[in-house]
Amino acid sequence: MSSKLKILIVDDDALNVKLLDAMLPHDKYDCIWAYNGEDALGKVAAEVPDLILLDVMMPKLDGFEVTKMLKNDHRFRDIPV
């Protein structure tokens, strides 16, 4: 079992995702990437991250909608976004 915390990084700009990932110390955090809201919801269900860094302005399902869906789901409502 890993003692590292899992962080989900969500942004439709791949460069932003890579930049955030590079800023986090990999000895403390395992980073999971998603590039849209739908993918983020799937990754949350599969990985259950400890923290979500979420872009607000994304096409189709934006960050506000993703947050609302997560906070309305009892399994994920306590994950900080």
C-alpha cells in the first residue's frame, strides 16, 4: 500500500496538466491526469483521489458542473476540490 496521496489534475490544456504535475513532489504525491469533466468523473470513481485540482473553464462539462456532481455523491463529497 502506497503512503503517497493521490492528486487528480484536471484541465483541458495538456500543458497546464504537465506543469502542475511537475510542480508536485513525486515522492509525496501520485498524480492522476484527466483532460475533461467526463474523464475526471471516471477517474474519481476508479481512483478515489485525496485531492482534485480542477480547471473551471472546460468544454462540455465544466469545473463547476463536475464539482456539483461530486458534492452530490455521498462517496466523493468529502474530497477537497
